[in-house]
Amino acid sequence: MKKIGLFLILIFSVSVLSAQKRTDADMQRWRDYGLGQFIHWGVYAIPGGQWNGKSYHGAAEWIRSWNEMPVNEYDSLYRQFNPAKFDAEKWAEMAKNMGAKYMIFTTKHHDGFCMWPSKYTAYTIANTPYKRDIVGPLVEAYSAAGIDVYLYFSIIDWNHKGYRSTLKTDADRQEYETFKQFTRNQLLELLDNYPKIKGLWFDGTWDRAWIEQAAWADSLGRELRAKIPGLIIGSRFRADLKGFRHQDANGQIIDDYDQRFERNLPSTLEETKGFDWDCVMTIPENQWGYHRDWLWTYVKTPYELIEMAVKANSLDGNLVINFGPDGNGGFRKEETDIAKEIGKWMSANGEAVYAAHHSVLEKQDWGYSTQKGDSIYLVIFNKPLNNKVRVKVPKPATKGMVNVIVKAEFPVIRKPASIEGTGADGTFYRDKNGFSYYNILIPKELQKTEMPFVIRIRLKEVDEKEAYQQAKM
Ligand code: JFZ
């Protein structure tokens, strides 16, 4: 029994370590983002999940597929699209204040409506009363604010006549060829128009018809990468030749990172399989585009979203929080409030998130930990009743040595913490397995806080005898 266990652990750690990862500076920059913003905006923001006084409780951006809403009515909505409140600089400022380091914007959702003036279809922003490009000003404003821009692009396109979800006949196949050329043209057009973007975020790639284009999509991917060196593409662009999606037949991630969704935020590092990953997260349940009736569903609190962001970074991923502006280009108050609250927390505690990754500490009941160099950040979500955070530190690699916390501070209030028993150098308790435990006293100022806070510690290996001496002092 024991032998089998060990064997499994060995296989497991080998597979975690063998994930092939990009090592270039662009990808390194991506890993350090910590927090991102997703924006779903298109003509679906006009009905906002309601039609003829009735509310559609599916995702608002899917209302075109709702039986009650006639398709031709939906496809005429763009004639009213004139978002007077749209202000790219204001959007970028809001994202910056929230602490986002990258932004993903819907250039074209499943409905096929293009938020940029594409040459390849008339169904674009150019033919609305607004007339002007939306994507360009966003790329400029966000980039100027120091936020990297990624473009969301749906392969599903309900508006293109060559689009099919499955290819049953030769005629289907012929039509689909025109759709493939159209898709390629649009993608190259986006990269030509907006060379500042850092990557593409694909969606709507689960159709049989698209999965069958694996070889073609692979070469298209190469073409896209050649246009913008360092371009980052997630795992939902293409299938492999065997029809595997996400992970290829060899268990490797397809393209650069694992694109996760709200429903599969991982809980352990093992679940991530050692891949780079990010997770896009809705604020309400399963709503991406603007929905007038948003509050009928559970709305996540800033606390919960911060917890997800910290958790993601503790597992070597990024969290991307979604916003759905309304048909006028304004954000609902609930969303701006949430962004502000998150921003307040990030400006005080972001050090524990940005460029901070999985730490050497095991997961403990008080919350999550991240690490940057020799700083380890304990992000406390569950404050102990006795106000003492009990920290279990790992066994050092060297025999006869112990790990001691040489420094513990609360970065928010810039004060060294007292460690129960001794003072800054700390005493410890050792269990039979050689792990050490420290009690760090939470300062008075933080004992009543309802938001998570951060303790920054440094670990050092010292001689076991010396550590016991210290403990006695
Ligand atoms: C897709 C879209 O259909 C949706 O409208 C939105 O744009 C979202 C970001 O992406 O929806 C999905 C697709 C896959 C999962 C969840 C939502 N998934 O795998 O969990």
C-alpha cells in the first residue's frame, strides 16, 4: 500500500514538473499580472437581458438565442448603438484604480457584431449611429495607463452566412471555407490595426466544425504569432489533430496557458498540472454582458473576489474579473463600487499579489500564502479567535537545521509583529515530524478588521541548538 502511494506521488510530481512553459519576457510579464479585468460589451448591452418586458435569465449576451427574441430584431439592434457615455480613458482609470494589470475586451462575441470597423463585414460599429471605432481607443487608453490589452474573439459567429457548428454536407464544407477565410482575415486585421495588444483570448471554439480544422488553425496560429512577436494565446483557440481540446493528446496545454472559467478555479496546485493559467470570473452568477435584472442572482462581494484573486496567485495563476457596461457605455454602480473596494485593498496589499506566486508554505486554515523572493506573504482570511495566527513552516532541506521566522511584519500598518513567547526572533514549537509552528500576534489595529490583511515573513535556516537557545530567551 505504502509503495503504491509513493509510486503515485512520484509519477505525479514528474508530470507537474514536465509541463512545458514559455520562458520569454512577455510570458513572464503575464505571470506577474496577478489581477486582470474582462469586459463584455456589445449590442447585447442594449436589451440587457430583457425583451418585451420579460427577463431572460440566461447570460445576457446570449439573448439572441432566446426563442422569445426574434433574430431579426436582435440583428437590428446595432442601428441604435450610440453609447454617449463611452469614455475609454475613464474605463482605463477605473481598471487602474482597481489594480488590474491586464484587460481582455470582446471585439466580437457569438452574435458576430464587430466593435471595430472591420473591412470584412458590414455588421460593425462603423454602421451604427456611433460610427467610431471602440477597440482602438480602448487599446490606446489602457496601454497608456500601463494595462496590457488582450482581445477576446469568438470563433462562433451567428451573423456570418458561412458559419456552421457542424459540417454535414459538401455544401456546408464549401460555405465553411468562406467562413475560415473571413475568420483569418479578421484576426490578421485586428493584429494589423492594434499592434500594441499582447494577446488574443478565444471563445466559441467547441463546435465540431471548428475542431475539425485543427491543422488549419495551427498554421493560422503561427501566422498570428509571426505578426506580433511574443503574442500570448490561451488554450481555447484550437483543438489538436486528434480532436483534443485544452490539453493535447500528450497531456500538454495547447498554446500558452490554461484558460479557466468561474466554475473551475482550482483549489490545489496539483489541479493546475503545473500549467500557466488564469481564471475569468463573473461578479454575478453566469452573467458576462450587461443585464438589467442583474440583482436576481447572487452577486459576489469584494471580499470574495479578493479571496479568489489571492487564491489564484497562491496557485500560480491570475484572476480576471468581468464587467458588463450598459448600452450607453456606463458601468452599473454595483460594479464601480466593487472595483473601488478591490482597488482600495490592492493598493494596500498588492505586494502580496503582484509577481507573487506559490509559496513554500503548505495551505493553512488562516488563509493563503504567496511568495516573492525570500518574502512570504500570509494573507489572513480567517482570523483566529485568540488573535494569534499559527504558522506552520516547512522543514529545512538540511538535516539538523530548523526554519525560523526571522521577521514578521504587517505591511499595511508597517509594524513588526510580535511572535508569541519571544519577540522578533520567535519561539517555536516542533512536532514529531520536524515542522515548526509560530504564533504571530495580530496587532490591535487589525483585530477588528473585516477585510483580509497581510503578514510578511522571512524564513531562515538556523542550527537547531541555536533555535532552542533563542526559544529560551
Ligand atoms: C463563453 C461564452 O459563451 C459566454 O458568453 C462568455 O463570453 C464566456 C466568457 O465564455 O461561455 C463559457 C464557455 C465555457 C465555460 C464557461 C462559459 N466553461 O468551460 O466553463
